[in-house]
Amino acid sequence: MYAVIKTGGKQYRVAANDVIRIERLPGEAGDTITFEEVLFVGEGDDVKVGAPFIKGATVTGELVEQARGKKVHIFKKRRRKHYQRSAGHRQDLSVVRITDIAASGGKKSASKAKKEEAAPAGEASSEA
């Protein structure tokens, strides 16, 4: 099973036991994080697509560590004008291990809904 979640203004495709590096989230190593902005959940041919999110679907993860990304060097120069500016940036990141994907919520497919409606009716007639 896999899902597409939204966090930090970006979208990530995740599956159970994946380790992802995302924008910094508050918390310490070992904390549990729940992502409720789930855009898509899929398992084989069974897929659920949100509009924009799937109601009730959650992705749970464990915060492994707070880290920093690679340094990005910024260099500006104007030729022949003796103008140079140099700067650097390191993004704060959170490393998260995905532990669970709960796809509850969203609309059921038509075939599953019919089977569930038929089952309770059959049980009632056998008990009488």
C-alpha cells in the first residue's frame, strides 16, 4: 500500500517503512507524527483519490531525527563592475519513517457497497 501526502508545500509518495526527508516539523526524535492531508491511497487496482484530500485517511510516521540539508551556495556577480556577493543556505529537515497508512474514509467502490448490503440481509433470513 502506498499514499501521496502533502506537507511543507510539497507532495511525497510514501509506503510503509519508507524514510523521507521533509521540511522541519516540531518535535524530537521518537515522536509520532500524523499526516492528515492525504491526496491519494493505492494498493494494486484499488485506489482512492481525494478532492483534494481523502476524508479520514491518515499516514503515521515516527520522527527519526532533526537534520539539516546540504549547503546551497549562492553567488552573484556583475562582470567588469567589481561586484560579487556570496551567500549560503542549509535547510532544516526532519527525517521521518512511515509506520502506517490508514485508508479509512473516502467513497467505497460500488461492488463492495453492494456486497456489504447483501450480507446483512442474508444473515437476517438464516436466523429467523
